[in-house]
Amino acid sequence: MVCGERGVSAGVAPEFLDRTTRKRVLVWVLVIVDVVALLIATLGATLARFSTLYAGAGIENISPDVSYWQVAFAVTALWLGMLYREGLYDLERLTWGAGEFSRVLRALGIGVVGFILLTYVLKTPGLSRAWTLLAFAIAGVTVSGGRLAVRTWLCRERAAGRMHRRTLVVGDNAEGERIVNRLLDSPEQGLTPVGCLAAARADSLALDYCSEMVPRLGYAREIARVVREHEIDTVVIAGSAFEHEMISHIISELRDIDVSIHVSSGLFEVLTSRVLVRDIAGVPLMTVAPVSFSAANLRTKRVFDLTLATLGVVIGLPAWLLLACAIKIDSRGPVFYRQTRVGKDGIEFGMFKFRSMYADADERLKDLQAQNEASGPLFKMKNDPRVTRVGKWMRKFSIDEFPQLLNVIRGEMSLVGPRPPLPHETEQYTDHHWRRMEVPSGMTGLWQVSGRSSLTFDEMIRLDLYYIENWSVGFDVSLLMRTVPAVIFARGAC
């Protein structure tokens, strides 16, 4: 799930609903939202197609005794059943985001086919094809929009410290520690670690990784007792901490307890869409799909970049002229600032920006190095005195970055990719850091939607490599869509 704001409000302790109540609340919220969305779709299609919603009016294609409202309720009930069949009310199978959207469309499509087959079997004339297609299209929008609203509400509830799940991490090794860290850093997911279990007594010695963050509640062999005593809602097993037989034993111990069980794959840097679990000769195996940097995909990315960048320049030209006037009035110097950056394969180019600093900013940088707030080779300063008044406003909403659309058109950058570093920053790069330069630099990327200027250098490298390892055109589109709210709400901006 993608939430707008990460983190629980300061000073707010998470509240835990019991598992049954939490599931009941969420399922009923989803059902009510879906019913309203489906009725809007069916009745909206009726109004658009037949220009009436009069409850007593019959439908000439079916029977004068069958009203529009009866058909709307019947189709809504059929679609609701298809949504249930697709597991969209099973909170353990439910995916949020693109995965959920595709399952919604599949359920609605199956419902349309089912409705057509039903009218054929009953030998009754069906509704017009225009109504059917219109209802399907509207339902796709309203159901997806309704579930997005539920997601937003749930994120806000979790940010306020509500709707959290007591989570137990099983495995006290390095992977267990990483799981605890990720869950603590992502409270919007609602999985709050309340403790961990050591794999064996030996782990209580020097290999105790997790106890500084959450208390150790015992050992893996005591899991059934710990889950009951601490009212655990969710169990996450660190797969690398145990032999296969032990993991099977842990799962077996929990078979009579109502608790969610997850086993970590250890593939922290692989996008879940690349992972397929399949049974081969009775052995459950995880297949990791390769990243396709084929010439066809790269051409698609280039055409996509060129089209959107050209549209952005044409549509944004009047705003660019207004910004140019504001920059010239605010301080002396050029409107645009061209800075040498390092792009794909270490090739340098001039990156365009609207000038947000005073003309002598580069000369003043040496005097401010002692106040650098960033880690690694980066320079960041929250209240940088070199930034102009207009520049502060432009930086807050990343408006100063818009001229980089020209770099995209010239082929020096892409819309999505790792941010291009300064030449002096790359002097401190290791071979590991240089891996982020294997793809074209971008105007936005995972850094933009995951914290922007608040990220450390190591976090930026990790996100860039994650992007490279999981690149696809669809991933680029997803990141562009997530960039819009990040920029509008100025999350993580300097």
C-alpha cells in the first residue's frame, strides 16, 4: 500500500484492535464502499443511456415489469460476488495499488460475461451493449476510486496510531533485525513489532540482533504460548534464521491459532511483481523474473519520455515566462542555471534549472561546508543562505527542476531514474556507488517519493539500486504518478 505520509504522529502510541474486530471493520468498510460505487456505476449508466431513473419505469429490452433499479441491484449483487471471488475481501490476500486495480477489473469483466451468459441461458433479451460497456467503465473508476479512499483513510488512521497489528518477528539474526527496522520505519503498513523470538538459546549471546529495538519474548519453540499470551495478530518469520523443517514446525504450531503468518524471502531489493511462487516436483520455489533492458523496452521508455517532456514544455510555457519575470525581479543574474552533472556511464552534461540561488552561490559554498547536514559526498543545508526568496518557494514544490524537461528532450536525462550527481561527488564513489550510473539519470525516482532531501546518501544509493534491479516501463509510470502528490504536498523538500 502507498500512503501519502509516512510515520506515526509524534508522541502517539499505537493502538491495537483485536484481530476479529479489525478484520470485521475493514471488510464492512470495503463492502459498503463497493456497493455504493457499483450502484453509482449501474444507475449512472442507466441515466446516461436511457435518460431516466424513475423506479417504476420498465426496460423495454427485458420486460416492462423489470425496472432500472432492479437491474442495477441485480448487476451490483453479481459484481459484488465476483469481487469476493477474486479475494478482494480477504485481507490476507488483498493487494493494494496496481495489483488490486487489475483484480478489480478482472472481477468486473467476469461479471459482465456472467450477466450476458445468464440472459442467454434464461432466453431473455439483455440490456444494450452501450449500457453494459458504460456500466463496466464507470464501475472500474468508482470501485477503484472508492478503494483508494479506503486506503487513504486507513493510512490516516495508522498515522494517528490506530488500526495497528501486534506483530511478532521470529528469528533473531541479521534478517530479523532488518525486518524489525523496516516495520518500525513504515508504520503506515500497520504492522507494529511488539517483540521477537530467538531461533535458539545460542542466539541469546552475541547474536542477539533485535533486543535493542523490541523485547525478546522467548524462543521459537515457544511460539504458540507467546502468540496467545501477547495476543499477537501477525507473525513474520525470518527465513534465513531456520532450517526448512523448523519453519514447517513453526507454521504447524500455529495452525489452530487465528493469526497471519508471513515468511520473509530475504529478497529485500527485489520488487514483488518479479517474484512468482510456483510448485515444481512438489517443491515450492520462488522464481525471480529478469529485468528486461531490451532495445524495444528502452525505445519505449525514450518515446514515453520524449512525448511527455515535449507536452510539459508546451503546456508549461506561460508559467515559465511568469517564473522568469519573478526570478529577474527577485535578484540579479540569469533566469536559468546550467550545472555540470554526471549522467549514464559517467558522461558529463549541463543540467538545466531555474536559478534558485544568488549568482555567487558556487563561490560561497566553500564557506558553508562546515555546516553540511548531509552524509557522504552530498551537500545539504536546511536554511541555505544562498537561496533567494523566490528560490525557496520554487524548491519547496520542485518547480526549479522543470527546465530539466529540456535535458530529457535532448536525450541527456529521462523522466524517471537516479538523480545525476555533481562531478566532485563521484570522486568519492566506490564501485558499488557507480552502479547507480548504469541507467539514464532522471528528474524523479524512488528518492522523490520516499523522502526526497531527507534521505541519507546510503538510503539514496539503496533506492537507486532497487530501481535499477526492478526497472520496467510500468514501474516508471507508477513512480511518475506517485511523484505528483509528493511534489504537491512538498514532502521531504529542503
